Amino acid sequence: MVNQNWGFEDYEEAARIRDSLRSFEEDMPVLRLRRLMKEAVVDERFEDAARYRDELKEIAPHSLLKCTSDATTLGIRVQVRSVYIEGRSQPFKGQYYFAYRIRIINNSDRPVQLLRRHWIITDAKGKTENIWGFGVIGEQPVILPKTGFEYSSACPLSTPNGRMEGDFEMKHIDRYV
């Protein structure tokens, strides 16, 4: 079954999901500890980072596993990291919730604008959903050379694992006012 959503976005829903994910990051011990561990490494507080890592291993050993992707096309680097949101999932109802963070880095010499996205989401049973939309999270960001843009979103699945793939349509722009 293929579901095609052409160009219609619910920006209020996208904003609600974004805010919900921020709230989850603070309320969920696993996400909070992962953030604290990362901050401690950046700040070179390695003893704190090791303590956060050990706490993570104790409460959720699987949480240290990372699902990541990193690809570059024509100087535009896209990095993706996903995580299973146990607190929002309801396995007994067949609802598994995954959050993902995407970083887009413009390593080219010209500004680019993200125009559209296309996601192909496939659950473990092979059910596929195609989603097209303008921009991401209600925005069509312009990304200047040697800078980046990051956003978070989420995806529910009816199975405990699946696959998400897709692409962004971007255009080089000559002037940015």
C-alpha cells in the first residue's frame, strides 16, 4: 500500500511534534543522559561523560546503539541519527515511535535552499508509505556556504523496526537577501 501526500503540510502538527520531541529529550532519562554525555565530551569533562555512559548502560543498554546515516552529494552533507522512543511507544497496540535528528551541512561555495523532501517509510512487514512535502518542519531554509541546518522529527511505525529513506530537493541560489 502506498500513501501519497502531495504538498499538503500540517505546520501546526509539525511544530507540535518538534516541541514534543524537545520535551521528551528533557523528560526521558535515556535522551537526557545521552545529551549530557555528549555535552560532557565536548566540554572535555570525561569523568562526567563516563558516569553518564555507565548510567545509560544500567538503565537502557540498547540506548547506546546508534542508527546513523551520512551521505554527501554535490557538496551537501546530510547526517541522520535516529533513536527509539520507548516512553511514547505502545508495543501492545502495535505502535513504535522513533525520533530522528537531521543535520544538513553546505560544504559547497554557494548558498542552497531546501525546497522539498520525499520519504519512503517501510515497516518490518513491508508496508510502505511515501511522503512528499515542501521543506522540513514548516521551513524551506537557506543554508549558506560552510554552515548547516538541523532539525528533529519523528516517525511512528506499526512494527518494532523498519526503514526510512528518501531525498531532499535543493537548489543553488545566487543571491540571498
